[in-house]
Amino acid sequence: MEKIYQASTAEGAIDFINMTDLEEGAKEVIPKGGYGYISSGAGDVFTYQENERAFNHKLIIPHVLEDVELPDTKMEFAGEKLSAPIIMAPVAAHGLANVAAEKASAKAVSRFGTIYTASSYASCTLEEIREAGGADAPQWFQFYMSKEDSINRDILAMAKRNGAKAIVLTADATVGGNRETDRRNGFTFPLAMPIVQAYQSGIGQTMDAVYGSSKQKLSPKDVEFIASNSDLPVYVKGVQSEEDVERSIGSGASGVWVSNHGGRQLDGGPASFDSLQYVAEAVAGRVPIVFDSGIRRGQHVFKALASGADLVAIGRPVIYGLALGGATGVQQVFEFFKKELEMVMQLAGTQTVADIKKTVLRENRYL
């Protein structure tokens, strides 16, 4: 008889000093298969590990006598007032971490006052996510396309009906990465994926099977299709090169999202932070840049913003907070990054997010 998957039921304040503490705690409460899926990278985990190490390639210069006090992380983006330039990255199946799933995380992100990005592979419906976040909370929808255009139109209509302000096309996962931990654990999804149930059940599927059911052959025409059928801004997620910047913007993308999928796809590729440098130069201010992968410190957020990102998205830390403390834990994770960012801003002599973006980082010549 198959063992029933039992995610955490925790809800309440959690005690942690940093993201390492949080991950170690989450490992104790998330079932082994689910934790392996959430935490692991691809192949030899080179790229996964480089994502965090790469932030040391650039140094933040402390500045004094800058007349700075109580730095302000608030900003406006696409007409939305955000409490910080930190948003929720799309992460599949929050129900692997906590039975309250995306309902808890959406509630917390709304309370914090920033953008929530719902995954196509969520374990809750878009209606539930919208209700939990509240009608006025800014939410984006991350889209894994079906092979059938009729299904794609229906899902885009669903997203728009539920208040999505933008569509995020994940373009770097047309096939599953080499997730050896999942294979070693024999992991298959124990939860349904109600948003994409028209072409993917989720339950009992390996990650390879999940990706195999979605559209592999993506091209600029797909960006055009999404934009014309949703009438919403489209962000292309997974951009790491100058060529992909031009393909994305040329196809009508309203923004690019620098990401290597948290080191879960192409092992041996560059760290996301290293790619950001090239992407920002190629974008040259034409469209906004969202950045993710490897964010574990306020310093990382600062460095990404100083290197050209307009928003920084966090993923795994949120899921670990969800496992340990439900909605309260998720909100604590966002507050952790905000508080640490404020400290870095003070010491770096930057009063506002706009000041961070003018900051020049120093090359680390000692590596």
C-alpha cells in the first residue's frame, strides 16, 4: 500500500538566524521525497552551488558620511507600490511543504506587500490563490505551455479572470534537468496540479513526465501568442545571454527574467548572478529585469539590484519558511530579507532602492 504523503501543518512564528538554519529545520519536517525535490539541483550541482558563490565575484563598498538614516526599501513597479524590491518566484507544488500550500504563501506575500508569482504547477487553484492573497494583491502567473493552443487559451483566460497582472513564460524547462536526487528517492508527485489538469494530472508523475507533457518547442511566436491572447505584459524567464535578450525583446516581451531555475536545469552553466551582468548590458534599460537563483542574503539582493535587476525573486527560502511556519513563516522570510537589505543599504550609504541601482560594485580580485 502506497504511503500517504504528509506535509507539515505548522502555522506560527519560527526561530531562525539565517537561511541555513531555515533549510536545516525544513529538512526535518518535509517528507524526504518532497524535500529532495525542493532542495536539490541538477547533475553534480555545480551550477546550483555557483549560484550562491558567484555573489562573491563582486564586492559592496562601504560608504561613510553619506547622510543616510533609516533606509527605505519601498518602491513602485508597474503601477504597484511594493514594500521592497523582493517578490515571490514561481515554485511548483507548495503543498509538498505545508498542507496550506499556496493559500498560505499568497496570504503572506500579500501581507508583506509585494508581487506573488503563481506557478502553473501549483497545488491550489488560481481561484484559491487569488482569494488568499486578496483582490487587490498584485499577482503574476507563470506559464508552462500545453502542446494544444486551445488549452493554452483557456489557461490564459483563467489567469486573467483571476487578476493576473503579467504572464511569466518559463522558457528554460522544456525538458527536465538531471535531477539525480529525485531518481534516487524514487520521487513522483503526490499532489494534483489543478491549474493544468487539462493536460497534466501531476499525481504519480516524475518531473520528466511533467515536463514532457508541456510544450518543448518554444519560439518567439509563443511570446507573441501569449501577449495577443492575454493582452498582458509577458516576461521571458530563463534568459542568460545577449542573444536571448534580443530574441525575447524582439518577440514583444515586456521584460526578461534572469534565472537558471535555481541550478535545477542545465548543470555546468553559469551562475545566474554572472549572467545578470551580460543581460543587463544587452537590455540597456529597454525593459525591466527580474532576477532569481541563489538569493540567501540581503547582500545578494543589493548586489543584484546594483548589477541591473529591477526586482529580485526568492524561491526555496520561502518554501522552507512555509514548511516551518505556514503563512507566518513565509512572511518572516520576506521580513528577514528586507531587514538585512536595510542594514546593507545603511552601511553602503544608500537611502533608497534608486540609490542602490546607482551603486558601483568592485570586482573581487582575490578569488
